[in-house]
Amino acid sequence: MAAPDALAQRLADSGLRSTPQREVIYDVILRKRDHPTADEVYARVRADMPSISLATVYNCLETLVQCDLVRAVNFERAPTRYCPNLHPHAHFHDEQSGSIHDIQLPAELLEKISSVLPAGYDAKSVQITFRGSASSPRLESAERRGKAQPAA
Amino acid sequence: MAAPDALAQRLADSGLRSTPQREVIYDVILRKRDHPTADEVYARVRADMPSISLATVYNCLETLVQCDLVRAVNFERAPTRYCPNLHPHAHFHDEQSGSIHDIQLPAELLEKISSVLPAGYDAKSVQITFRGSASSPRLESAERRGKAQPAA
DNA sequence: GCAACAAATTGGAATGGTTCTAAGTAGCAA
DNA sequence: TTGCTACTTAGAACCATTCCAATTTGTTGC
Ligand SMILES: [Mn+2]
Ligand SMILES: [Mn+2]
Ligand SMILES: [Zn+2]
Ligand SMILES: [Zn+2]
């Protein structure tokens, strides 16, 4: 047995197998670090593996989410999107273009946010979503300075 | 013409009529200040108005949201819930009970949150959702002290 | 290698909240 | 009245997702 990559390792930890379908789906999500829907993942994966089924795409995405290799994110009631960024971060939904941008959150801010919870509330996760418009030119320079990661 | 109530006024401002259906739906949402789904609103409204249709409930809820009389809130891909609390606030989703609690946010924190956006990002709204568990006894006393409003 | 068994994939059907459509009803204006 | 528009309604349609039953694939013990 060869040295297992991160995916195979994480799957094995959960008693699951590394399959060609899971590998190509994980690759596709890591390659282009945007926030594709299951349909978009399906379309991209079919370039490499034309025989894969949409049901399998859904099954594999759920597996990857449960193994903490990918995050599922929802905006309103739109189709679920999948995010390869595992660090705690917020999302900015650009209503003009429909694109999603990751927004880094200082740990200090996360603490302040959690501290607004009254006694007795125990939050396992916090989700922060901005909605608005992002002007592209300034945006790109801000990203180049490392203030935010672009994500379609 | 008699003095119009808040609902009639707001509808008139948008060039819309105050109908019995819109009135009863708005009343039902204000009466019990939880976060009902359209189906739950439908069930409650039928007590007063058995002939109302579910399509009308959806139509009226959308109207109320567009007139800024009610807020629509989404959790994952669960059915949309409707919130009568118009002040800026976060939501705590208790995974055990499925109940939603309003969490008040200090204006100071809202400013800090918006300040994490890089230049070029213009947010029209921010949505903050906690997920976890809330222990009922402590919760009630915290609420009595005014730290949070209960909401089913 | 070969059974036996379990895990994973697959196509297609089903689900379910929401939206759409077309027909009917109700209120307002000339 | 008559017309005009807004509103409501029942049921069909939509569509992302889940479910199902059948097949394929992989693993384990011999
Ligand atoms: Mn959008
Ligand atoms: Mn829940
Ligand atoms: Zn992300
Ligand atoms: Zn609320």
C-alpha cells in the first residue's frame, strides 16, 4: 500500500473507501477554488469521468462534507454550494454577478461574536453571510494584497 | 376613511390594498412572536379564515416581506421561516428542539463585523446564524433579564 | 484464485417547498 | 353600471435533492 493522500487518509479514518468518483470530485473542488453547486461539480467532473451519475455526485459531496474535507454553504434557498476553504470565514454574495467571495475573519472578531450569546446558549457553529455588491477593479487589488480570496 | 393601522399604511405606501387575508396573516405573525414556516402560518390562519389558500399565504407573506413588515429567514435548505422582529438581530437555531431564538446584536459589534470587508465590498445586509444547543432553564432566566427574546 | 460479503455507484422514481398559471372574485374609478 | 385592476384560488409545474432497487466494485477469508 502506497502512502495515502489526504483524501484517502480522511476517508479511511471514517471507515470509507477511496473511490475514483470521490477522488475526481475532490480534485475538481480543490482545483478551482470557487463555490460550485452540485450541478456545476457534475459538469466539471464529467470532463474527466463521463459515466459518473448525478446521484453519485450528491453522494460523494455529502461524504466529503461529513469527512470535513469540504464545506456545504447555503444562500437563501438557492442550490447548495460547496466550499474548499476549511478555515473559519464568512461569505460575501455579490447580487450583481451571483459570485461568492470568501471573507477572512479575525479570531478576535469571532470571539466577540460568540460572546453576545446569553448564558445557556452553546453554539457549535456560526455562519456569517454578507449580501451586496463588490466592485471588480478595487476588489482585485484588495485580493492581490491578500485581504480576501476570490471565489466565483 | 378611518385612521389606517400600520399594515394598511405600509401597504398603501407601496400602492397595495389591505385585504382580509393580508390582515389575518400579519396578525397571526405578530401574535405569537416565533418563526413559523408558511405551512405553520397557513395552519394558524385557517382557524380564523378556513377558506384561505396556501397560495395566498405564500403571496401575502411575500408582500409583507417586500413591505418590510416581516423578515424571511432561511436555515440550511429547510422551509423559509418568517420573523416579526424588525430590529437587526442574529438567530440561534437549537438543533435539539428545532426552535429559533432571536439574539440581540450590539450596534458596536455590527460595525466591527462590517469593517472586516475589504475595500470595494459594499454589503447591503449581514446575516448571522448560530447553530447549537440551548439549555432551557438558564435560557428562560436569561430571557427574563432581557438578554434575548424567546422565539419558537 | 474463489466464494461470500459489504460498500459504492447508478438510473430513474419520488419528494416537497415553492412558484406558476389560468380562472374567478372583489374593490375602485369613470 | 361598466370597465379596469388587484387579489385570491386550486391545481399543475418546477426543480434541487433524496430515495430506491438493481448492479458493480472492492475486500476478506479461505
Ligand atoms: Mn444570487
Ligand atoms: Mn433544525
Ligand atoms: Zn467559502
Ligand atoms: Zn428573528
